[in-house]
Amino acid sequence: MSNEAKLELDGKVFTLPTVEGSEGEKAVDVSSLRANTNYITLDDGYGNTGSCISKVTFIDGDKGVLRYRGIPIEEMAEKSNFIETAFLIIYGDLPNRPQLKKFSNLLTANQFLHEDMKFHFEGFPTGAHPMAILSAMINAASCFDEGLMNWKWGKNTEFDVYVARLISQVRTIAAYSYRKSKGLPLIYPKQNYKYTANFLHMMFSMPYEDFEIKPEVVKALDLIFLLHADHEQNCSTSTVRMVASSQANLFASCAAGVCALWGPLHGGANQAVLEMLEDIHRSGDDGSKFITAAKDKNSGKKLMGFGHRVYKNHDPRATIIKKACDDVLAKLNISDPLLDIAKKLEEAALKDSYFVERKLYPNVDFYSGIIMRAIGIPMEMFTVIFAIGRMPGWIANYKEIMDEPKSRIYRPRQIYTGRTINNYVPLEARK
Ligand code: SDX
């Protein structure tokens, strides 16, 4: 069977090659379309457009499959941890013992920010959203680094150092962003703490008393980071690739990813879910009124944490997080009425034709906020936690573009529907 596409336009037939991925995904390669037909494709929201070929993450939205470098997310969640997962996603394989030791040492060696960064934190008003601080401070951190200021593809002999520096410092910046937004003194990382424990230490310790690092809390947060580590060409990762394609430096590209992630339709949804659950709880609604509103386009309400552009079946991450919710709350002996409301909303939605017909299921954000709330992460930090988790995925996608010899700057076309040729009208002649 021909693996070519035939396109008939203006009475002529054009042949376009097709591409098939390792999991059987198929695409029509339209790279030659404009040159041969003077037509471009148009695909609002890129729902039918592949922007790249990638080897990092595979998602099958119909089957609810998610794999990092081929390993099912369920296995990674059960057997791995965030730092090992970060290495796998960025470098392509699970690290052996020497590789893991070297990576861990690089993370520890790069966890401090330049002391002068403190002056930048001083500039933010108390109450500034930590996502605004995070994106600004990732770029600010690069100003203290000559290699990033003189970034040249092919000349970055120490790319692995920048990978570790960004993964390590994003956590330090995030913790400092929180402390700054609460007017609290900054807490420095400890040399002997592992990644996630150190983040909790920097978030919650005080100069006079170290925060008690509970293993079940570290495990739950580490799982949240791991489950968010990559998700193929989502809005923020595509943003990182867009910026990376101009050969901007690694920190600048990932700072752009933070901005894209902040939106409530994307990474900001975890905070929006908690706000929704709190509103429902406060109103005394058992969720049924909200479900009705979420189906009404004029209500301005959506069932946040539900729906996904790719998953038309359960988001496997939501299934894992929902179970982890029950485990963590049981271990911490917490009963959270918002979890009960979330479960009622899910149960009602999964039986409601509006959601069923539109294949709307819980996504990663539906339950993640409840775990984060249970382990003491403040709501305004939920999307920052998502950004820390997604950093390895953003870096891996940056690296794919940088390592591809045929990389080109991303420059989509458009169809112009504005005024046709017009002339300048002097001020005195304007109505
Ligand atoms: C993430 O891309 C990724 O991989 C993202 C992510 C990742 O790991 O990077 O998985 C993380 O961002 C998860 C998504 C978090 N966002 C939310 O939970 C916000 C609520 N969800 C929706 O806004 C929406 O479902 C999106 C943004 C997630 C997907 O939007 P689409 O694909 O553009 O779908 P759509 O808006 O065209 O919806 C199709 C229909 C519409 O109704 P009709 O016009 O057909 O009548 O479904 C309806 C929508 O109104 N709909 C919802 C709904 N989501 C879609 N109705 C009520 N509540 C919802 N949540």
C-alpha cells in the first residue's frame, strides 16, 4: 500500500510523503507543500499538527498510555524516583550507578544561587505570585553565568553542568520565591539532603528550627515531580522548543516554558481545581450544582482538572495520583472534605452524557492539588511544583533541538484576513 498522500488542488494532483513513528503514529509530511502548491495548512490550536519528531515521551490518548523513553509511567511511579527519571528523560536511558552518582553530585554542586541574586528577590512585593518570580529569576540567574551569557550551540562543552544547574537551581529559586512571597528569611540548601527533601527544607525550615522531613511526605512530593516530568508537545514544552529553535540559551527557553505553564488551562489548572473545590465546599453544594454549571457554556465555569487535548481516556497520571492521595492522607491521618468532593465530582461526571460524549476524564491536575495540600504545599505554589517537575522534559526537548544538525528556527505561517491595501490618512483628514 502506497505510503504517499495524494492531494488534488486547482485541478492538479500533488504527492506528499508520509511518516510513521515507532508506535505506528502516522503523519503527512507537508514540508514541500507551499513550494509546490502555494498553499499552506491551517490548524487552529495545532490539534492535528505535529511540530517535530521526538524520542522522549510517547502518549496514546485513546488507550491512556504514557511512557518515558518507552518505560510505562506506572512502572516509573512504582519503582523509580524523580532524579533518576530526570536522567532517563534527558539522556535517554536509566543511569547506571556511576552516572547516577555523577548526576547527583552535579546537582549538589550547583544548588546554590549567586549571593547577589538575593537583591533581585528583594525587588518583588510580598504577595507576588511565585510563578512570576520563578520565570524572572531563572533568567536573572543566567546573568551570573558567563557561559549562558555567551551561549553558542556546539560550543557548550559543559552542557551537562547547565542541565544540573537548572534542575537544581529551579528548586532553590522556587523555595526562595515562596519565602519571599511570605516575607520569610531565605533558607539555604543542606549539602547532605537529597533533592526533594532539600526543597521541603528550604520551603519550611526556620533559622532556629529545621523542618521535620517525613519520608511519606518526601515520597509523595517526589512522585508528583516524577509524574509531571514530561508530556510530549504540550503548550509549555512547545514554547520551550519554539524559543530553543532561535538558539536562545537553555535558561531563557525554560523560563519561557514557565510562563506558558502558568495559564489556568495548562499547569495553572492544579491551583484552579483547588479553588473550584473550595468554592463548592464553601457554598455547601455537594458538587451537583457545579456539574450543571460546568456544562453550561454561559456559566463561565469549567470542571477544572477534567478534559485533555490528547487523552480521550483516563490520564494514567490521574489514576496514580488518586491512589497516592488515599495513601498519603491515610498515612498522615488527614481527612480532607475537598477529596470527598473531588471523588463525587468525578463519579458524577463519568456518568454524565455531557462529559462522556466529549470524552472528558480527570487529568493530572484533578487530584494533584489535594496531595500537595495534604503535604503542606501552599496553593499558590502548586504550579511552581509542576514547573519543577516538568523541567527535565523541557530540557530534554531543548537538547533534541540543539543536537539535531538540521534544526531550523520555528516560524509558522498564517492566513491574513485583515484589510487589503490601504493608504495613509493625515491626522487632519481623519474623522
Ligand atoms: C495539562 O497538553 C498536555 O499534555 C497538558 C498536560 C501536561 O502534562 O503538560 O497534560 C497538563 O495542562 C492538563 C490540562 C489541565 N487543564 C484543565 O484541567 C482545564 C480544564 N480543561 C479544559 O480547559 C480543556 O479540557 C483543555 C484545555 C484541557 C483541553 O482543551 P481542548 O482540547 O481545546 O478541548 P475543547 O476546549 O475544545 O473542549 C471540547 C469540548 C468543548 O465543548 P463543545 O464546544 O464541544 O460543546 O469539551 C468541553 C468544551 O467546552 N470541555 C469542557 C471541559 N473541557 C472541555 N467542559 C467543561 N469542563 C471542562 N473541563
